[in-house]
Amino acid sequence: MSETAAENTAEADADAEAGKEPSQETDTRNLLESAAAVQEDEELANVVTAEEYLMSKDVVLLEYEKQMFLDLVHADGLLVCAKGLSYERALVHILKAFSDAGNLILVINGSDWEEQYYKSKMDAKYIHEVANTATERERVYLEGGLQFISTRILVVDLLKQRIPIELISGIVVLRAHTIIESCQEAFALRLYRQRNKTGFVKAFSNSPEAFTIGYSHIERTMRNLFVKQLFIWPRFHATVRGSLKPWQAQTIELHVPLSQHMTSIQTHILDIMNFLVREIKRINRNVDMEAVTVENCVTKKFHKILQAQLDCIWHQLNSQTKLIVADLKILRSLMISTMYHDAVSAYALMKRYRSTEYALSNSGWTLLDAAEQIFTLSKQRVYNGQQEFEPEPCPKWQALTELLTQDIAQEKHRLEQPKVLILCQDARTCFQLKQYLTQGGPRFLLQQALHHEVPVGNLSDKYARESQSISAGKPAAAADPTKSGASAVDASQPPVAAAAAAAGMDELAQLLSETDAEAQHFEESYMLTMTQTQLQPQEQPEDADPNASIFETIPELEQFDVTAALEAAAHRKQPYVCLQTFKTEREGSMALEHMLEQLQPHHVVMYNTNVTAIRQLEVFEARRRLPPADRMKVYFLIHARTVEEQSYLTSLRREKAAFELIIDTKSKMVVPEYQDGKTDEAFVLYKSYDDEPAAGDNAQSRQAGGQQQPQGQRETPKVIVDMREFRSDLPCLIHKRGLEVLPLTIAIGDYILTPEVCVERKSISDLIGSLNSGRLYNQCVQMQRHYAKPILLIEFDQNKPFHLQGKFMLSQQTTATNADIVQKLQLLTLHFPRLRLIWSPSPYATAQLFEELKLGKPQPDPRQAVALGSEEPVAGEQLQYNSGIHDFLLRLPGVQTRNVHALLRKGGSLRQLLLRTQAELSELLQSQECGKLLYDILHVAHLPEKDEVAGSTALLAAGKQFGAGSHNRFRKAAVEARRGRR
């Protein structure tokens, strides 16, 4: 047995040596095929249902977020959630669930910070950046994965069929409340649904108030999105309450009273607002002014809501109403400045509205007794009874200092390094707190006085000591860290006289301006640490200054490195304080969530109130699932029974009312079965061009998805659209009326309707700019040269009145300027007799007009349209000649578009044309009348009928001098006439 086995083995080895080379490639190929099969089997084995996906370890979602995920995975729809509830996490996992090289997912209508957020959460191998060139984009589309793309590029690629529409797995639409019928997103979704009946559409929005503006806004949005399901997630949803309530953070509400002066100013501003509201309703009894209330006047978006309501009738309102609307906005800014800004900044803003120029241009509120009280009280907040500079500090400053130095500092024994997050409404407030905590109140207020050019004059005793401290090189912000906070200001110094303080102001101003130059640059985040070991209140000296600085900045934050800043603060073993706005420009509302995850704060101080931020704190605490003792403490610094509290309550009430309206609308809403666009009955996608429209509607709805056309159907009308025009709404509305849109880069015109009709579209603002710069003149020259029927389309905004006025609501446009525009348009029509002006009230009317202009007309040639205006030769004789000579000949009497080409071919040069007889010119122009007109203009002197021109006498004298037969006597006479006038 052993010998036989050995022989067989030897034979096998010999055979292997003989066939080693030819069989090696086959074995490699078999191995690759088997590996690919194993990988495919593993991928199929990893396919799980949505419920199984949620059970995996790396998926951490709250209960309501899981339900959001399941709702949107199982069905297409629109999700509307309350602010701060963060649908972003659910969407991240939806994108992860569909992430695969075999799927092509498009995300549209997102902001830059949203795009960066989702990219950071996804696997990099499934993210494909949008290429700059069309060829590269075609390749990237075929690679699948997840792509964030601008809608304008997507629309052009869909029209040019650069993207495989049938292979798109789905489209995710962000900020769905902005989707209207004429926007580019609705255009892209319509093109997508025409040729893709299986892909999904999932839309998200966190602005319920936006759906309450206008008639049937939620139904129209769903129709534009091609979805049938509506998912509503308010804060009072049972699942949301069940997810957040068990993990509520410890909340402490601190009511900070306003100063007496601030309370009086607030009362007087509200009185003036109430007077103006009553006045505007009295003047406009026939206009719906339901939204104009004092309560709404102090809310954040009041002016935008009022502007949307009054835009369409703005030209019908009298001047007093317009002034009142502007003054309500100004009074709200004064209220905000009084409540949130320091006394010096508020006083500087008040001074701007006490000028004579403003008093003559407002609605008259500055003449009221309440306005006089506002100005007086604002000044009293800065100067004391002896007219010395002594501004009152913000009421919340003292409360914040006590919170940081006493309540939070007492927990240092429990927490090794207390971490505090202070949230502000804007970068200005954030900067204010940073300056106050690092420099102290007096120094900051002095800086603000110099920055706003508020006269300081005499200093009070406290500010005189501060000025001496600064001049001596010992400012509060640079106190010796080894000493107590009270030692930053030498309280034992005697008070200095007012004259001495005034004498030292020049040096003080110089020292303060050095830091002020860079201090007014507002940032959205600051990180501080406490510079001194805090003494207990009973151990502090009696003469300690409560405004002394005890904080310093952390340089690591200059590179936005929160981790390095935390390590630096931990090395010093000092409490850590972070100042942060509710949302930032780089990260939007997700900035707070990102900061909470990085910082893991023990204490959060809500310096201002914000609904979104409060809910983000709730969600963050619910995700951590900590025991009650370890949860963070949230302190609310709020002015009770003031405009600040009322504004917060109003925002809650409006959001609740918006959700109740959406819920009521959903219960009564009728959704057609074909609304999702997945059936051939989606007749909204198509328009029939049969000779018999009545019979064609039903046939078209049945055969819309087919490739064959009925025999009686005409060719689909085509419109060539310039690429730059896809920033407007018009291409979308043209396509919606059933016209085929051809996107091309054309040099002449914006829209080519027929081989003869070229349209240059101008909005009102663009028209004014083009007329002033002369660009419109050059565009009309090009259109008239190459097209028989050039058209200038002047298009108005559909939300604005059909009336020549400024672009903005509070327009500075005057009657003289409007008259100037009309005069320039008259000159334009005189220079270009064939130019036609069309005034359109909206893009909808323009689309209908284009459709009517194309009835029975031939279709434009794309190649011809692209070549015109470029250096490439095209069919036709026009471009074989100098365009300047061509335009000059057309201005001569007798020369028309029908005979100019013959004149250019056979006329030779201008000198030869002057030597021809009248008979020769008549034969050349094929008209006796045209020949006589051209001969006369070249050979007969044309003088004014009346001797009204100063140079007429000189012209007659020149005619006698040069003789009647000289063809150039008119030109020489004109030269002599100009010399005579000189």
C-alpha cells in the first residue's frame, strides 16, 4: 500500500509540474470567483429588517427617534417635528441603512452645516463629493453611495440625462417647509418621478409655524414632494413625553428683577407700541391686521410675518402706515437693547433716534411724552444725579457672578473640576459676558463708552478708582493670580477729584482703545477658567469689589480645540466655564449638541431663554440616562413678568397652535391615490398637446408612462434655456406647463422660443442695474442683430405688487428714480424699433405667455442658438461681415434687413458706395424708393427747417464755400460749426 501510494504521489507531482503554467491562471480565476461569491453570500446574510437594525449595538436612539426611523423606512412621507427634538439622529440611521454601493441616494435642500454634520456621521466610503465637470459627475453618479448635491446642478443633470434616473434609489429632502411649487427642488422631484416610479422620497422639517402661512400650505407641500404620508411629532406627543420625562435634569429658575429705570423704559416702549398698533388699525380698517398686536410686536419673526402679509398691497398703503411699520421694528430693537445690552450701548442706540433728521422722517412717536421719558431714563442709566459717568450694570451680571463664585464653586468638593456651560442668544451677548468675566464690569463699560463715542466727562468715585488702576498698569483683568479677587482694586485709595479724573482720561482712553480694537470682534464661543482660589463669603474682606475679574481665557480655543482646552483647565485644576451661543454659523443648531457631547457639563446656565436649546438639553440628558444625583443642573436667569418671559411664552403658544392646526388639517385632508407619482394616473406630471384637448386628457393620463405617442399628438414644444436662468423659478414653471426645457449655455438672450424669438428676462432690480451700467443696451444690440423678434421681458415678483417700486418692503425708491427708469426704457425702444417689451406680473404668467407664443411656431435649433454670439461660424451670411459696419448700414435710410445683405455683398466699400449713381443704388437695393433715400442721405445736404441751432448759419456758409456738388460738405460744415461754438 505504501509503495503504491508513493508511486501515485510521484505521478501526481510529475503531472503538476507538466501542467503548472496553464492551470495557474485558471486557479486564480476560480479563487476570485469563489471569494466574490462568499462576499455576496455574506452581504445577503447581513441583510436585516428595520426592526433588527435598531436592535444592533451601535444604534443608540430614544424611543420616539426609533419610531421616526421606522415610520420613514417603511413609507415615504413628510416628517414635521418640534424644534429641538432632533430628527437628525433618525435621519443619520436612515442614511446608514441605505448606504451601499448599489444604492444612489441624493440629499437636497440642505444647508452647509447640515451637509457637514451628516458627512461626519457616515462611513467615508459611501460619501461621494460632487465633481465640477459634467463628465466627472456622470462617473460619480454610477458609483452609487450618498451624494449631497445642489439642486440647480441636479436639475440640469436630470434634464441632460447625465444621471441614470431609473437607478436612483431615493431622494432625501431637508427643510421641507421651504418647498413650493416653483422652486428648483420641486422641479427636480417632478423630473425624478416622471421616469422613476420605485424610488423613495423622504422629507423632513422642524418648522411647524412655516406650514401655517398661506392657504393649504401643508397639502401643497406634500403634493410638491410627491408623498402621501404625514408624520407629526410635537413636544406634547405621548411617546416624546415618555422618552424625556424620566430623565429630566435638575432645573433651578432664578428670577432676576429689572432695575427701576429698565422697568420704566419697558413700560413706555410698550405704551408707544400700543399707540402705534391702534393707529395702524385705525388707518387701515379694510386690511387684515390680525397679526399686528403688541404681543407679536416683541417676538422675533414679527417683522417677517408682517412683511409677507403686506407685500402684495404695499403700494396701496399710505405713507403713514409704512412709517408705523418701520417704527415698530425700531421700537423692538430698542426693547432688545434695553433688556439684553449694557446701559452704555443702549444709551448710544437711543441717541441715534433723538436726532432732528429722524424726528422729521418717522411716524411721530418721538414727539410723545413716553418717548421723552425713554430718552431721559436711558441717560439716567449712564449718568448719576451729579452728571458723573456711573452706568448701572446689567441686572443679570450680579446674579451670574454669585452663581459662579458661590453656588457652583461650593460643589468643588464634590466635583474635581466643575464644568459650566453658559448659553447666550447671540455673539454680542456672548462677547459681553466674556468681557465682563475677564475684565470686570467697570472696565468693560468704559470700553463701551469709548467705542460708542459716549461722552464720559466726570467720573464717579468708583470709576475714578478704576481709571487709576488701569493707568497704573494694574487692570482688573491682569490681577496677580496669587492674590484674592478683591485685591485687583485697591479700595483703600482715597477718592480723586473730578478734575484729576478728567485730566487722566486721555491716558485711560489710549489704554482702553488698545484692547478695544480687537475686543469688538464677536465670537460665538469663549472658554474661561477661574484664575483665583475663591474664599468663602464670610472670609472675604468687607471692601471687596464684587465686579473684580476672576476669570481668564483659554488660548487653546483659538483653534476651536475643546479637548485641548479641557486638558489645560484640568491641569490647572480650576473650574471651567464655556460661553456658547444657541447656534453658530458653522454648525447651526447642532453646535449646542456637539458642545454638550464634548464638554459633558455639570452645570448649564441659560442666560437667555430659547425653546430649541431647552429641548436639546432634555434630549441630551435622556440619552445619558444618569441617576438623578449625577445629572446636570440647569439654571434659568430670567426677568419674570417682563417682555423676555412673554416672548418665550408666545413662541411656545405659537408652536402649539401650529401643531394643532397641522393635526386638524391631517384629520380632514384628502390625499389622492396618485399623489405619490408612482402610477400612470399622475396626470399632474404631463400636459397634452393633442389637436383634440378634450379627448386627449384621459388618453394622456393613461399613456403617460409609455414610450409611444398617439398618432394625433404633436411634437412636444421645446424652449432653450440659458444655464444661468436655473437660479430662477421660471424654468420649473415652463416644464410644469408641458414644455420641454433644453438647458444650454447661450451667449445671446435667456430663452429661445422659436428660431425668430429671443427673450431677455429681467427682474426689477436687474433691470435697474442693467440700465445704469449699459449692459442691457449691448444685450439688445446682440438680440436685434441675430433674431427677427427680440423681446425684453420685465418680470415682477409674484409676492410683490405689479408696480414699479423698490425691491424691498421699506423702499427708498423715489418718484424721480422711477421716472428715470421709464425714460431710459423709452430711449431703448427708440434705439431698437424691433424690440418688444413684455411686462409680466409673475413667473406663472410668464410661463403661460411662453406657451401661447409658441403655438404653431417651429422649434428652435439648439446648435444654432449655441453658435450665435460665439466665434464659431454658423449657417447664414450675417456673421461673415463686420458687425459694426452691419449696424451702421442698418441706420441709413433705405437700408433694411431684407436688402442689407445684398448691399454688404455687392456694395464693396463705403468709398465705392459714394461713387454709385441713384439708379445703381436702386438696382442694388431692389427698390426705387430705397435707392433714392440712400442716395439723398449720401449726396444731399440736410439742414434744419428753422434757424434754431446756433451753428445753422455756419452750415449755410460752409455749403456756399464747398459747392453744391461736394458729397462731404455736410461733414466739413459740421466741423466748422463746432469750431464756431467754441
